[in-house]
Amino acid sequence: MFKKLVLIGLASVLPAVATAQGSGDAARGKVSMCIGCHGIPEYKASFPSVYRVPMIAGQNPKYLENALLAYRKGERSHPTMRGIAGSLSDKDIADLAAYYGAAK
């Protein structure tokens, strides 16, 4: 139920964040692959060790873009994030950064 409410809430704000500045298109961001961990307050994951997953809504879009590119290049080591970033195109990364940079 919680996931459904989060997704409904995201769908309602997409038109507003689509106007975010930057090279990405916030309305095209593949948010569903991020929201499961990064959209839950105080969420902790247990792979590869227990850690608090950071909230990324409102983060600087350039920081998010650089972080995803670093995961994709192997410069950051978290295995789940490396796998996710490795599946994203440059455009996907820019779109995600625009979406989460504009989100509150």
C-alpha cells in the first residue's frame, strides 16, 4: 500500500518538476528504480553491510549526476548502485538528476 501511495504522489508532482533547469528532463526520470530505497525515510539496507540509505530528493542535480557517473565508471564501489548506474544511459542519468534535484 505504501509503495502505491508513493507512486501516486510521484505521478502528481511530475508535471511540476518537469520544468527543472539542467540538461535532464525530470518528467522522463526512471524514478521507479530509485524510490524503493531512496524514497523511504530512515530506510536501512543490508547489502553489502547495514547502512542508512540517503534521501536524494532535493539534492544538487550535478552532484547526483556525478555520483551516478562515478558508480558507472567503478569509481564508487557500492555493488547495487554500480549495477543500477551501469544500466543507465547518460540521458537517463541526467533525467534522474533533474527529477530528484527538483523533488522535495
